[in-house]
Amino acid sequence: MTRKCIELIRVSTESQAADDRASIPAQRAINRRTAANYELDIVKSFEISDVSGASVLLAPEIQNLLRLINDPQIHGVITREFSRLMRPESFSDYAILQAFSDSNTILYLPEGPIDFRSKTGRLMGTIRAAIAGLERQEILERMWTAKEEKRRRGENPQSYITLPFGIGYGERKWFYKPEAQRVREAFHKMLRGQHNYQELAKEVGVTPRGMHLILRNPIYTGWRVINKRRDISPGARITREGGRQGDRRKIERAPEDIIRVKVLDPLVSIEEFNRVQKIMDSKQALHWRHRPDCGRRFAYSGFLACALCGNLVYTSFRSRNSDSGVYYVCKSKKVKSRCSSSYMRRDRLEAKLDDLFTQKFSDNNFIRELADSYISSIQTRAQIQSRNTFENAPADLEQRRQRILDAFFEGIIDRADRDTRLARLEEEKKQYQRLLEPTESAQKLNTEDLAEMLSPFYEWKFLNREDKRALLSSFCPQIHVADYEVQGLTLLCSDKVTRTDRDSWQPQA
């Protein structure tokens, strides 16, 4: 008598299920031969695609199969190999074997059947499942190792969809696409004071979030920096609805694992890129409002910090129909009442700030103090960057050099390939050294240069509100103020707060 069985066909990715691939037809042909050898009648066939062996229990097809095998008329399940049924990553995945045992269902493979109710079948089934899961982990590790080596060589091991906007890759070479010029212009506009991500995104042709990511990506300085990686541990796997293949969670790399490779000529200079990062950091820290629909009633909103507690000073309305009901207030006082500073009327505080900018930025002593602060800050950052980078860079370069030599000794690469890779590694070391050299612009800055940069402040009172905000954005100042008294000023070009004695500022309003 012919016994009824269910056929199971599974491929892990959608591409394996394509018409031009032979995986599914090959599995079907082998299953038909298995059915003929054991006189089985296939009454139902399940073809599953884009489902990992570790996620089969989440697939509705498998859930339906487990319901059907409870029917006494269903004798068994036919599949090409054990891994088509499962590749477990956790002990909970073994529940599928218990379902086979409870329903007295036989698993038919080309090499023979497995009865999970027998002692031998239970032992062999558990071992086969463990081996399938181990194979999956080894496949992931081999793939990760191969891709990681390509990344360290400056290659792109992923699909083209992972490439940054305006960047192309082909024949082991990186190149800029024509649209990359729009990215260069976006960086320049950011430096000129246009800080609205939405407006910049329209001009570049991306989403506002995409514009933010573009401006954060150092690839446009020519350096590919990879500071995150996919977590290949079982708990990091993310599946889509129906158990379909999803993604894996990203985690931060350890400092010694961060990859920095020079792959292109710079589209923007490192100095320009770093200034844009400083602007974006300040925007994020102070919660600036740059939406097109946001009114510009406050010339200094987004640039003020409380001199008492350091929190953001933002705007508050008691009456939106008159300037007398418009105030600046510390966020700590407004939200949690934890700051002793007082509300400051907009008209009084902005008039005081207008006088301050007009007076102070025409004072050579004040400008000289800013220049000294800037040069000192640049030199300090360069020393810290050099020390931190070279603590990790030599070890990283030496590890890569040793891997190249190991590959040569094991016969994986030939002598010419070894010499090419070592030469590329030496060039990268020289690029690190050039990158960490102090910039000439910082060394050559003097009082006259900074005075010329700040010359627009001479006519500050005659500028309208939008012009004032654009000019402030280009320098990205943080003004420390409390109770109408300005106690300090930090510019984009310096990490230091420039302060003078209180008597040297304008009298309190």
C-alpha cells in the first residue's frame, strides 16, 4: 500500500528561488526519487523561499506542515537533506523534532528514513540537527572573515545598494558619480550657514535623514571608515513577517577593529568636513529649529546656553501677538524648575547682544584672544588625535601585515600579490602620518585673518534677522547668558569659552 507523505523544499534566499537557478528543481527531482524508492505518495508540497534554516518555525508554511502531520493518514515528510528542515541556532528550535515524534511522522532523506520515536532515530536526529546548526554558524563566520579581509583591502564586499550617495565601485576601484558634485555643494552651503537639512536634501535629491547621513560620512574626504559591524550572534538575527530573511543588528566595533582605508581623492577637505561635524554636533546638542515653517522671531534662538547650569536657553511665549510677551528662558527652569535664572524679555536681551557683537568684534584685544584660543585648541586636538590614533594604528597595521605574510607562506597569494599588498599597506601608513600633521591653516591664522573673517559683525545692527542668523550659523557660536548678563562666548573654531571680567562687558540692562 502506498503511504501518503508531504514534500518540503526550502531555499534560504529569494535569488535561489529564481527561474534561472536550479536549486528548487534539483530538490524536487531528488524528492521524487526518494518517494519512488520508498513507495511514497506525495499528497502535498511546500516550497519555501527566503527563509533561513534558523527561522523555519516562524514560517507559516512550516506551521501548516506541523498541523498536517498530526493527521494519522500522513505517514512522513520528504526532503532533500536534513538542513532543509532546520538549522537550529537555539534549543527552542528543536521543538520541530518533538512535533515529528509526537505525531509519529517519519523524515525521509535520500540516504534513509529517520524515526524520531526510536532510540536510534532520536539520537541521530538530534546529532544531525546539531551538525546542521554548526554548519550554519561556520558558513556565517567564513563569509564574515572573507568580507572583512576585502574591507581591509579597501574593496567593497557588499551589494551596490550599500554604497554611499554619489559613490560608485567597479573593477576593484572606487569613483565619484556625477551627483557627488551636489554633495560637495551641500557641504559648502552648510559652511555658509544653510543648516536646514530639508532644504539641502531637496537640492541634493535625497531625504532629510539621508542628507544627515551623507554629511556625517567621511567617505567624501576620501577615507572609508567602518566603525560598526553586523552582530553574527544568534540573538542578533532579525526576521521579517513569516520568518523571511531580515537583517542583523549593528554593533560598535572595538577601537582596534575600526577600519580606515583611503579609497578616493577628497571631494571635500578634512578641515571642511570637521567644521561641518562641529556644526551638526552643535545643532544636535542645542536642538536648533531650522524647519521652513518655523518662524524667525528670535534672532539668537539655538545659539544661547545658560551661564548658570549650561543647559539650552530657548524661547517662550506668553503672548504671541506682541514682543513684550516673548522671552528667552533656561530649559532647566522651564521644564524642571531647577535653575535660578530668570525669564529674559526678547527685546531687552537681543538689544544687549546686538550691542555686544558690534562692540566686541571691533576690539582687537578680544579678537586676539579668540585667535590665541583657536590656535591653542587646534594644537591640543591634533596632539590628542595623534596620540589616540597611533595607539591603535601601529598594532592594526602590523596585524594586517602579518596576515599578508601568512597568506603568502600558506600559498594563498603569490609573491607579486604579496608585494602589492605590502606596498599598499606602507602607503596607508604614510597617509596616516600626513593626515595627523597639524594643518597649515591653523598654524598661519593670526589676528588680521580673524579680524577679516569677523568684519561683517561691524555692521551687525544694520542686518535683518535672517542675515544675523545666517552669519551666526557660519561661526556656530554658543553664547553663555543668564539674567541679561553675557558671561562667555564659544566659537566653532575653539573648544574654549572666551571670557573677560564682568566689568568689561556691557552694563546689565
